[in-house]
Amino acid sequence: CDGTTILKRNLMHQRKSAAATPPAAAAASEQSKHSKPFTYDFGGPIGSFVIMCILPVVVVFLFAGCNASYCIDNRFDFGELYIQVTTTLSWSDLVDAKAIAVVFGWFGLQVLLERLVPGEFHNGVVLPTKDRLVYKVNGHTCFWLSMAIVAIGHLQRVAPLTYAYDHYLHLAVGAILLSFLISVFVYVVSFRRPDVLCAEQGTSPSAVFNFFIGRELNFRTQSTGTFDLKYFCELRPGLIGWAVLNLGMLAKQLELHGTVSHSMACVVFFQLLYVWDALWHEKCVLTTMDITTDGFGYMLAFGDLTWVPFTYSLQARYLVDRDPQLSVSVIAAIVALNMLGYAIFRGANAQKDAFRTDPHGDSVKHLKWMPTKRGTKLLVSGWWGLARKINYTGDWCMGLVDVYPDKVVRLNPSLLHQLLQSLVVGMRHTNTDIVRYSFQSVGELAACQLRQPTAASTGLLGQFIPVVLQMLVFEAAAAVVVDGAALALYSLFLVERRNIESIAHAFCAGMDSPLQDTMMHALGQLMHSLPPPQPQTAASVGHARKHRAHFKAQMYAFVAHVRGYVQIK
């Protein structure tokens, strides 16, 4: 239901599942926990410190790497990017007092709306203390009021939306500053009394790690009543801010070109739909891990207030200056894929929230579930009987829509590396559908590259080949997964035809000589099964299916031969 969950999934997916062991409720219990070895996430104190230092730099580099005057596209030449940043950005490009005031004023406006606008009150989940906190739910109303205020400001030229594009980096730096100050504030205030309810991960022996992950589970005081700072930041300033930034990009494109492109309209509409959906289902956030398990520290503060608005608006900002001309058929396909993803995402999340809220409710009481080691109930039917993380499938469909409007690889180049990471994670996933979907996505990327070649994309797509080979040779996989890998590998080999030999040598490096010889010989036979290079004509398209079938048969022979040798070894 929330944008920060997406951040944690894209950037920090290596995190272990948060345990549901009750957090310490007193200093004495904290000391007893610290007497035992503590299991850190995110690489412990060193890893969390590095993440805190890197995240603001990434936000700045993403802006500098692609703007109106320069774009690194898919080259990912970090040396070139470093030179670009250090030679073109000055202190005045980073810090602007007015922009900082705008960010802090936006945060203050959202606080006022949350406090003054009427809303419903809902109970949260049962805490380790057996209490249940009350939360004010009025985010949907505040969203529309925010949109109205922004529209009036733009139409009256008091606060034109184009300011978001013109001062994008200034606003991002202001958000970084706000995130850091809130992180310091909540960390210091969490020591106000010894019986503060802390998150389990927030009671580690390391102050650095506790600052990053967050100490206090539910940051609220007696004077603020139902105002919960973590819950407030989860959806309000950052998520609504993301929507406003997107509208600013749309307004800038209209100002510069006199029209709004189909790509821009798609991206802005779909992402507005996502934001609206999160706020319409605001109470669903009360059962998410962010609220029930995580403390409120730098990780959530930066994710909510900086990462979500200023990385998720990259697509719209890119389109202001580099927009493709898409056909009606492509737009229709994009709309269909997004609607499919939204239906899966919303249906799965709604079912999960209803089950967590009341397992005996009429809509979910018929569902099957299994107990977990943590004492919770895991759904194994309904949406969650189709796949273990079926909501991710919908999320990925909607995420791919943000990439596709510019023929896949140029709308949001920074996301292509994230897709590679998703494939690596998906390759080790126990759910067959997710693994197959990962390979299908890679195959579609490679196929689009074949239709519209760009030299920058070719080298980047080559990174997928070792990942696919690793799964085929060394990992157990279902037949449907191997089929998906075959189609992906076929397109990848065609894209990387000139580089396959060097990629194969790099993949085989470190193997013993007999295994290396066996692997190279089998790969050589596989490469010889590729069709000869030829321009794309009606005849070549007609033969494509036959070529793929032949390649697939050869790949099965390759897998059987090499796997047999590996098993003997």
C-alpha cells in the first residue's frame, strides 16, 4: 500500500525477514538482549553507515547523470559520470534557501492538513505490550486538498508547478536535509524515558545501526495524541510530493513544447493512480511491516521523504527533454499491462490486509493458511495460492510500464540495473512464476533491443547472460523456467552475437580445465545454432519461430550435457 515498501524492495532487497519477537519494553530487557549475540541486517554498523552516506550521493548523481544538457543513458560509465558531476555542479547548484523553505513548508502543510481535516479513527495491530494504538485516517481527503492547493497556486502563478523542474536538485537537497534532521530528532527523543517501546532491531549494541534502523517503534508523545510521526511520513509528504513533482514535469513539458506527449500522460496518470490508491487504502498501511515491526530512523525517514519522491519521479523528468513518439498500439499495450498489474497488486494486497485484520471475516474466512515459525498465519490460497509473492508480480507489471513508454531502455535507464538485480533475486526464488517472469522480462528487453539497436544497451544486456547460464547449469529449475530461460538466452545471444565468446570465457574463468573445456565446447555448439545475421524482413520474421525452436532444442542438449558433467564432478 505504500511507496517506501517499494524502496526497500528495490534498494535493500537483501534484508532478512523481520522477526516478530516482542521488542524490549524496558532498559533491563534491553540489557539482557545485548548480552546475546545480535544479528544485524544491512551489513551491521559498517553497512548501515555506508548506506547512509551513499543514498544522498545517489540522488544527486541520478539528477546529474541525466538532465536537459547531458544524459549518460545506458553507458553507465561511472568515470564519465563522476567528471560530469564534479565539473558541472557547484555549491549554488546544490543549496538554495528558498527551495529548502519550500520543502519544509510542504512538510508543515501536510502536518496541518493531517491535524485539521476530519477523518476516521482505526486501531492498529496488537503491540507486544498488548495495547493497540489509535490512528487518524484522512490521507485521501488530504491528497485531494493538496492537489487543489497546488492547482490554485499554479493557476494564480503564486507557486507555478514548473518550479519543481527548474529547482529539482535544490528540492532534493532540501528533502535530504529534512530527512537527516528528522532522523536525529527521533533518535534523540527516543531516550526521553526508559520504558519507550523499541523495535527489536533498534536495540542493537551499535548506536550507528540504531540511528539508521530506528529505535522507537511508534514515535508519538502524550502531547501529540494520535499523531504518529512514522505513520504520517509513510504516505503524506513524500508520496503526495511525488505526485506533485510529476505534475511539475508535465507542466514543464507543456511550457517548453506546447503539448503533453502520450508517454508523459501515461507515466503521470499511472503513478498518480498508484499514489491515489495508496491513500484511498491508507488503513492498509497499519498492517505492513513498516508500521508493525520497523523502528523510525534514517532508513524510513530518508526513504519516505527523499528516495520515493526524487527517484520515482525520474521517469517524468526524463520525458520533459527526451520524449519518444509512440504509436497508438504501443500506448494501448502499455495501458493494458498497467491495468493488469494494478488489478493483481490491489487484489492481492487487499486480501492480505483483510486477512491480517480479521482472519474470520466473511471475505477471507474460506481461505487456507499455514502457521509460521513466528506464530503468524501465511495465506496459501486465493491470490496467495497463485504465487508466494503475487503482489510483487503486479508491482513489476506496473514498474515495467514506467520503462516501456520509451522503447524499454531509454525512458528510465537507471531502472535497467534494478531489473538485473531483480533477475538475480528471482533466480534464487522458490516460486516458479516469479523466476519465469524474470526471464520473460529480460527476453522482452533483448527483443526490443533487436528491433531498435543502441550500442549502449548492448553491453548492458550482456550482463544477463552469465546469470542465465548460472541458473541453467548449476541451479535446479522447473521445465517452464528452462523454457523461459531459453527464449531469453536466444534474444540475448542475438543481441550479443559479437561478444558471446568473451562473455563465455569470463563465465568459465576459475573452473577447472576439464569443466571449462566442456562448457566452452557446449557453448560453441549452442552459438552455432543461431540464425545468420540478416535484415528484418517478412521472410525473416516468418522463420523466427523455427529458429527459436531449433535453438531451444540445442539448449536442452547443452543443459543436459554440462549438467551431467557437473553432477559427475
